Amino acid sequence: MPHQYSPLAYTTHAFISAFIANRPASETLSLHFTPTASIHEHGPGWARSRLPFLARTFTGRSPPPPAANPLPTSSSSSASSSNNKKPDNNPADVSADDDDSNTMDTYYALLSSTLEFKPTPHTLPDLDAYAVDEAKGVVSVRLRGGFEAKRKGRADEEGTRKKERRAWTEEWVYLVRFEAQGEGEEEEEEEEEEERKGEEEKRSRKIERLDIWADPLSAWVAMGGGEEGEEEEEKEGG
């Protein structure tokens, strides 16, 4: 069977489509990843001071936010007042070394708070660009797109802040590992079921592990550049 018709290629394609369309991370993770899946973007550990999503394995999902409390009664107003405080577990606020926040939701929160993705019309690969190993349940694909650093501007001579955002284009690779499927008769039954239900059913197998190789050097320079970056590098080196 040509690999472009593989369920694994379709699922990977759907996941990348959601990423390019800037769908909510929680939605993308629920649709395309298992609850215990993991994401690891490879890169040097020293770069986490500017790129906190690098060189860490993010596993599982963050708990959903607490449900809204009912309207307080006069007897419970003091208790409800403390319960209505804003929770302190916002994934976007975690530090680079906070091991208690290593969930896939945290990965996307850190990524989106650090870099802005700028896809091009050609970022989404054609189906024949996916390399699929059906036996091992692995898909690899190379992508190309733009990114822009979300960093503070520098002060001009009058003391005001200039908006300074550095953009670049890079290539990166996804290596996608899928959850194991049944063997023997169960596998044959699943294949028959997939053929009967069509393309939508083919997407049902989910991602268990996502490895990413990108261009951390470009992102590092963009996040630190200018006078602020030079000062930071001096502090780190000194």
C-alpha cells in the first residue's frame, strides 16, 4: 500500500495541519496524542535560559483548570473568597527547571510564549513527503517555516522602548512514534474496520512520542540579540 494512504501519515498530517492553523494546544493534544505521550525538542541544555522548551521531555497532560465555584452564600463568603483566587499553576509561568510542570501542555505554553510561528504556503508537506515505517509505527517528515522571537525591545536614546522582534526561516524534523496496535487476529480486524469506515477512521491511532530537531542556534540568537543579548552573554560568561 503506498505510504501516503497510511493511517500514520494521515494522523501526522492532521497534527501538523492543526499546528499550522494555530489550533488550541489542548485540542490538538487531545485529538492526536495519547494521554501518556511525550514531546522532546532536542538541543543544548545551556540554551534553556532563553529557550525553556529545549532539552526536556514533556510527558502527559496538565490537569484541567478547576471548575467555577457557585455563587457564595452569606455563610460561605469568606471561604469562597479564598477559593476564587487565581491558581498559580499557569503553564506559561513555569521556569525552565521546574520538573513538576513537565507536561505536553507546558511545552506548547513555553513555546508559544517564546516564539511566534510564521508558516508559509508550503509549510504543510504533501502526503508523499512522509517517510513511514508501518512495522515500527514511526513517521518522519521535514518541514520549513518562519519563526519570530518574542522578546523585549531595547531602549533608544530617549529612554523609550523600541519593539524589536527578530524573524528567521528554518527547517526542522518531526520523528513521530505511534502507540502500539494489536497483533494477530485483532490487527486483521482493525485493518478491515479501517477499510470499511474510510479515511476518518484511519486517523484514530494516536501519537505516543514526538521528537523534534530544529535550529536552536537561530532562536537563541534571536531571543538574545542586540545590546540586551550582549549584556546577558557577558553575565553568563563572567
